[in-house]
Amino acid sequence: MSAPAAPEAGAVPTTENCRFCWMCRHACPVGHVTHRETYTPHAWALEIESVRRGQIVWDASTVSVLYACADCGLCRAHCATDQPLPDAIVAERAAITAAGAAPAAVYDVERRLRRHVESGAAARSSNGPRRASSTVGLFVGDISDAARARAVESTIALLAAAGVPVTEVGADRPTGRTAASLGLRDVAVDLARAVIDDVQSAGIDELLVLAPGDRWAFESVYADRLGLEWPKGVRVTDAIVVLARALAAGALSFGAPKDLPPYAYHDPCHTPRLARDYAAPRALAAAALGPDAARPFFWREHRAHPCGAIGGLNVTHPDIAARLAAARVDDARAAGARWIVTEDPACSAHLAAHASGGVEVQNLFELLHERLVTSSRPTSGR
Amino acid sequence: MPADLSAGVRDALTAIVGADHVRSEPIDQLIYSVDSYWLPQMWLDRGRRTPTPGLIVYPGSADEVARVLAVADEARVPVVPWGGGSGTQGGALPIHGGLIVDTKRLDRILEINERSMYVRAQAGINGGQLEWALNDRGLTLPHYPASATCATLGGYLAPRGSGTISTKYGKAEDLVMNLEVALPGGRLVRTPLVPNHASGPDFMRLFLGTEGTFGVITEATMRITRLPETRLLRAMLFKDVATGLEAGRQMMVQRLDPLVIRMYDPRSTGLLVKRVLGYELQGAYMIIGFDGWADIAAAQEQRALAICASLGARDLGREPGERWWDHRYDFYYPPHTLHLPALYGTIETVSTFDRIEEIYHAKKAAIEGTYGHLGVEYIGHFSHWFPWGASLYDRFLLKDAPPAPEDAEALHNQIWDTAVTTSLAHGGMINEHHGVGLKLSRFMRAQYGDAWPLLESIKDAIDPHHIMNPGKVGFERMPS
Ligand SMILES: Cc1cc2nc3c(=O)[nH]c(=O)nc-3n(C[C@H](O)[C@H](O)[C@H](O)COP(=O)(O)OP(=O)(O)OC[C@H]3O[C@@H](n4cnc5c(N)ncnc54)[C@H](O)[C@@H]3O)c2cc1C
Ligand code: SF4
Ligand code: SF4
């Protein structure tokens, strides 16, 4: 018997493959909350192919449908032949956007991000990288968002307690991934280039990120969608994983939990599309909130549904973004949890805005920071 | 909007389900105009259109389904139930327009009873999601169709589907304990929730295999089991189909209770097993599997190995068996699966052991003999086994289909005619698990013979105005 050979490469475009394939619909969060066949992976592929064949045209209704995909990556993560359907959908959006036919909200985002590119450049030239001069960087990102700013402060404090001083990189810089999801390729490229410049000039060999979405942007979006090269020799690591290692090594400890409610840990948006240490955030949450208080979400780990703050859905389809958040809250409630904890500040903020029925949302970095016992010995964390 | 769907009908439906749950945008009409049947896909692939629904309705409860059917019955509007749209027979196609009733909002698990080992769920729940929920508790619904990730519970039952491990656990219809069904007049009926009974006829079975022509399944209770302690997979290589079939027959009649026996004919071994699993082999590749308690499964496997050895099989060991198990569904993902622009069809059939081999050779000869000069190929594997016979999952494939869609359709239908008439002539049944739908509707009279009028009269009694899925499963009469 010969050794297993690699499966044959698909020579046809992804949308040709996906248009009559139903196999990943069980994982698609938008299909799940809308129940509409038109909002499922195969339907988006069929829509694109039907336009190519002249059976429908891009008009307000069909474009709106195309923008309902969350660009969450679950379809691809559950596809046996790894079809990059989200990339194909986003590529089609880029063509639509360039043709001026995207929803008006997309161009509003473009204008806002353009301003960001310009003002971010000015800020960087005056400030440069901040804090400890370390070969480990922390990607700060767009801290005009208050939730992110708080999470960044907490993460820096936690890392310091763990003996990992960091150089702050990319302050006020969106990664560009939302722009890329929306089909705003040019602005995404500008934002990404600015981040890459910051990383290159920071003199680091490792960049820690707050959330899987940032890692996905640096590891995949830049190369696969924007044709940009990530700085060689700079690896990207989830900050939460570094903290979990410090916890395991005894370099971090948290106050004994008392009277804390049962909680569910939400794997942040984009989790399923990445190789990820699922145990790391859970270990930290358990240390801070008590090992017996965890109540698992149904949509977790490799099947984790996004919270709704993803892919620009907030601007193109706020109703779907809200339904995704409500579904996470319902999921937590059904599991018997009263808190949802998650490290991605965008997820915690979005979920908090939609929390209801006695379920509250906590950012995991902030929570860990609050419960940190500061007498921990630094230096042995890595 | 088609003439049969007046504004009054839309208003009445909107009053039942809400405006958000009635749709008729052109994009929705396009998406609901194609299921997993090759024919509409081929037409769309070639830039043409297929019949579309007038309205798509998304009821949120069984009661709403019943009220929707009452409105449709009153207005004499065709109603087509739609679960996942993964059916391969065109059963969910709105060939006469009318209403699609998409069941996907009926997606709740109502009860998981670990004492009596059943799960009660609404019919629109996705099979993959249901399985995840059960697996979280160490349980499983032992119906593992390749389409589990895309099909709904109602869609498992309506065409009487089978999964990979049906050889041990039975078909979907063997796993169902009770049903709730909405009927055309707007009534909801529920069959008793008992393990089985002898209190008169089992009317639940009327809704299994009728593919939405008698009503809409709104809820089902399914038998579940614990995830097994062990699962032993192994691959064998037989010199030909005949010896492999004999080995499978002996395992079944000796009641070794295999989880799965899957035997690929030499052509599929050379083509599909190589493409998907990467093994280059000549002969008939067979997977055998046993599950349950480790000691019992091991003993069953030992006996099966002895049977295979006595028939001269080469034991390929565990790795290729386990690799097959881990990748068993990969065969159905593009680009591995058969796909356009090729012309193809799964012409599976089922029969008793004394006839199944003959059917395989007869179909191969008929298809390759009649259409071989056009480049049509025939491949098959034996997929679902009983102590009395087996099912032959066979396919025809033509890589270069005629360019004009009319010609492609005509050739496709001609090959189907040849396949079905050959199966029937040699004692086979039209199929084991894909159902009838639109594709095989025209063969139902021939298959049922004198019994067909009886089925028609049952249909008339349940659906007197013929609103339910007209043109499918042999029931051709239009709403009147
Ligand atoms: C890749 C692939 C692999 C497959 N593998 C298998 C397999 O291994 N085993 C197998 O058995 N089948 C298989 N199939 C066929 C198909 O998936 C099954 O028949 C499936 O169970 C259909 O479910 P669905 O929810 O998608 O039904 P649909 O396609 O939506 O409908 C199928 C038929 O059932 C009717 N129906 C649907 N829901 C209801 C309801 N609630 N009440 C009444 N009628 C209803 C529809 O009107 C239609 O006639 C496969 C299909 C694909 C595409
Ligand atoms: S991504 Fe994979 S599973 Fe999903 S539709 Fe495409 S081919 Fe099918
Ligand atoms: S990226 Fe997410 S929302 Fe979009 S089709 Fe895939 S699974 Fe669905």
C-alpha cells in the first residue's frame, strides 16, 4: 500500500465548489440565528455565481444579502477540503465596493477609517512606542474605544505582574481587518501597512495580542487578503496564553473567589479559524472565579459562534449583530451562567450592550486585573 | 407574485407568522429554487432558471405550521416543506410555485431523557447541532448520514434516510418513537410516545417516506444511545466484489452486529479511495467496524476477521480503517464529490443477498453497455447491510456532459430509466435511503403495481385538495 497522498487541489474557484454544497451550514452562526436559507454559506456562494451567470444583478437587496455574512471563518474551519469561502465573499465585496455599489454604511466606515489612518500617523510620529523597552510587544490597537483602552491597561498590568514587561505597539491603530471584511481593500492596506511599520520599528521579536481576531489579522488577513508581508522574525502570541503559562508557573495568583456567580467563558470572535489553546483562558477564569463556577457555552471552542461584533455586521446588519449577541446571552442563561467572561474587549463591550435577563458581561483581562494578588513574584512567568 | 398567491394569502400568512417570516425577494426565490438534485443545479449552472416559490414562510411553532397549512388549503396553494434542502431527489423543489414552508425556526430540543434514552426535538433542528448537544452529554443519535451537518431531523425522516452505521443501529425510521405532524386542513396529530405497540395500525409510518406529501412533520422523538466505549475500525482488501459480498453476508447472517461494512467495487477503490484517502489499491476495499463494550466488540471483530481470512482477504490493518472513519464524509465535499459540469446520479438500490450481486453486474453492464461509448462510467459500493441483504450505492458519471441543458437533461433521464428498470427487473427496489422526490416520481406506479391506487386513496383522504408537495413521490394531482 502506498502512503496517503495529499487530496487533489481544487482547481475551480471556491464559489463554484460551495454553491451546491450544504456541508458547513451547521456551523454558520448567521444561518443559525436567522433561519433563512439565503443566509447560509452555500447561498452566498450561489448568489455570487448567479450574478456571474447573469441570473441576478447586484442591487440593494442582493448586496445587502452578501453583507450579511459575518466573515467569522466557521464555514472554512468546518470544511473538509478547506475551501476559503469567507475570502471569496470578501473579494466579491471588494469588487462591489470599488464599483460604488456597497451599502452606504460601508462608505461611512471608510471615511472614518481614513481619518483614523491620517490622525494615527500623526500620533505615532509624536509618541513612538511607549513604556518598557522590551523585545516583547503588546499590540494596543484602537484605544479610542474605551473598552479596549481599559483592557489594554489591565493586560499590561497583568503581564508586568507575570514578569513580562512589554513595549506598546500600534497605539490608535485599527488592524484593518474590519475594513478588509467590508471590502474596503485600499483603506485596509493602509491601516495594515501602518501597523507593520510600527511593529518593524519597535525592535520586538514577539507581539502579544489581546484577542484571536488580532492574531488572525496579522497571521492571515495581511498575507492572504491584502498581499502584505508580516515582519519576519516577529511571532504573534495570544496575551492570554502568556498569562496562563505564568499562572501555571505560579507567577500569578488571584484572590480567593467568594460568592461569585456561575459564569460562561465566551471564546472570542474568530477563535474557530485559528489554532488556539482553548484551555488557557479557561484556566485563568477558573483561577479568578473558582473552578466549579464554570458553565460551558454550547457554542464553544471549534464551534464558537461570534458575539456579533465581527466583520462590520454592526454597521451593515445591526439586527443580525444584535441577534448573535442575544443568542450568546441566551446560551449562557441556558447553561445556568449569570456572567459571561471573555478577553476580547470588542466582544465584552458588544455583549454587555445586549445583556439581558440577569446575565452580565465581564472583560476577562479587567476581571483578572481586579482580582490579581500583587505580591506575586515577577520574572518567572515565561 | 404568481396568480395563486393573492395579497390575501400573504396577509393571512403574515398574520400567523409575522412580516419578518414571510419572504418573496428575488434572491430568496433563487436560493429556494434548487436543492441537492443534479437537475436544477445543472440548469442554474448553465445560466438558466428553474421554478421558484411564490412565498417562503418560516413558522415558529407547530401551531403556526398547522395554521399556515389551513390557509394554503383554503386557497388551494401548493405547499412544499423545506428542511435543509440537502435532499438529492428534488423533493423540496417548488416545481409548481406556491409556498415553501421552511422548518428551520423549529429548532429546539424539547427533552433529552437519559433514563428512557430518547430525545424529543422540533423537526427543523439541524442534524449536526442536535448531535453536538447529545455528544456533550456522552450520548448520540446513531443516524450518521453524510449529510448530518446540513439536513434537518424532519428531513432525515421524510425520505426514510440511512446513515453510515445503519447496519447496526437501523435507518432513521427505525430510530423514531413518535411524531407530531401538521396536516393540510390545519390539524395537528401526534402518535403515541411508547417504545412500540400493537394497538392497531402504526399510522406514524404514513409520514415516513411520504416526503411532505401527507403533511409537515413538526416534532419527533428519537431513540438515542450512549457513545460507545470502543469503536474498532479495520480495512480489508478482497480480490473482487463477489468474495467481499460473501464475507459481508456471513458477518450479517451470523449476527456479528457490525457497526459498518462498506465495500467499494474495484473501480471506486481505484478512483475514490485513492482520491480521498490516498491509498493505491487494486481489488475491493472493505471497511468493517464494531463498537460498544471493548471485549464484546473485540470478540465480534475476531470472528469477522476469521470470515475474511477464510475468503482470502488481505487484512490492511487498523490505520486505513480509522483513516476512512475520520474522513468518511470527505467523499461528499467538493471537489472530492461528483460535481458539475459533469453529469451524474446516485442510482442506489437494495435487495436480498441472493440477488444483489446480480443487480450490480446487470446495472454495470446496462449502463456501460448502453452509454459507455459516450464516456459514461459506473461505480458502486455496498453501504448498508441487513441480515437478509444489502444496499448497493452505485453511480453513473459522465465527465463531459452535453453542452445544451436540454440534451444533458434528456441523457440524464435516459440513464436513470436504464438504471431503475434494470434494478426493478432484477428484484431490486428503487432505493434504500434517498427517497423518491421529483426525480423518481415517474417510477412509483411501476414499482408499486396494484398497490399504487391504495396509496393514492390514502393520500386523497389525508390531503383532499392535493396541496401537499404536488408532483412528488408519484402523487401528480394538482391543488383543486
Ligand atoms: C452531501 C450529501 C450527502 C448525503 N448523504 C446521505 C446519507 O448518508 N444518507 C441519507 O439518507 N441521505 C443522504 N443525503 C440526502 C439528504 O441529505 C437526506 O435525504 C436528508 O435527510 C434530507 O434532509 P433535509 O432536511 O435537507 O431535507 P430537504 O432536502 O429539505 O427535504 C427532503 C424531502 O423531505 C421533505 N421534508 C423536509 N422536511 C420535512 C418535514 N419536516 N416534514 C415533512 N416533509 C419534510 C421535503 O419536502 C422533501 O421532499 C445526502 C445529501 C447530500 C447533499
Ligand atoms: S466551505 Fe466547504 S463545506 Fe462550506 S460550502 Fe464550501 S465546500 Fe461546502
Ligand atoms: S464566514 Fe461565518 S457567517 Fe460567513 S458563511 Fe462562513 S460561517 Fe457563515
